[in-house]
Amino acid sequence: MFKVIALAFAAATIAGTAGAQATSTYKAAAKPAAKSTVAKRHRAVKKVETQAMLQKEAKISEETARATALKEVPNGTIKSSELEREKGKLIYSFDISVPGKTGIEEINVNAIDGSVVAREHETPKMQKAEAAQEAKEKKAKK
């Protein structure tokens, strides 16, 4: 009788271990799929934010932001501008050249309240590096 109980106990232990292994294997296999699904959704959300959506969210016009940026750089000429979300803030970014100076002045104007949030002088070398980085990011999105 003692042997029968011991054999039954051993069989139950083996069955329980096998079941636990099967369960843990199943859970481990399910986790990466869940993460990849979340990652796909995150990428899809990022792609959905269009220029039209950004413009709708902006509280000040591009013309107003342009005037603010030009006040920061007397005698400057705007070479390019864009509405973008940077570090969580919606901004108008203006690249402004100044006669007699190399590089550009980059002025960022908050698209919600019209304040200047950043000003940076970019040398030609910095501009080239930034353009290369943007091209790399654009290629990675495809």
C-alpha cells in the first residue's frame, strides 16, 4: 500500500512539473507577441499625426510665429520653416540666414503661446550633420 501511494505521489509530481513547464513556456512565447503588437500600434500612432492635425492644434498662425522669429534675428531671411512636435512641444522651427555670417540661426517658436522656446546658431558642419540624421530617421520610418 505504501508503494502505491509513493508511486501515485511521484506521478502527480511529474505531471504537475510538466504542466508548469508547459504553462511557463506558453507565457514566455506570448509575451514577445504582445510587445511587438504594442510596438506596431505605437508606430502607427506616430505616423497618423499629419501636418493638418498639427496645424489644427496650433493656437497661433505661422505668420505670427514668423514675425516673432524675425524679431529675434534682425536683417535675417527665413530659408526654411516647419511645424513639428519636438520634445513633446508643438513648435514652428525657422532656419534664418544672416548676411555676412556663415551658418544659420534656428529659432523655435511655441505654436501654442507664441513664445520663443529656443535659439541656436548652427554652423555649416552642424547643418550637414543634422541633415544626415534627418535622412537616416526618414529612411528608418519607411
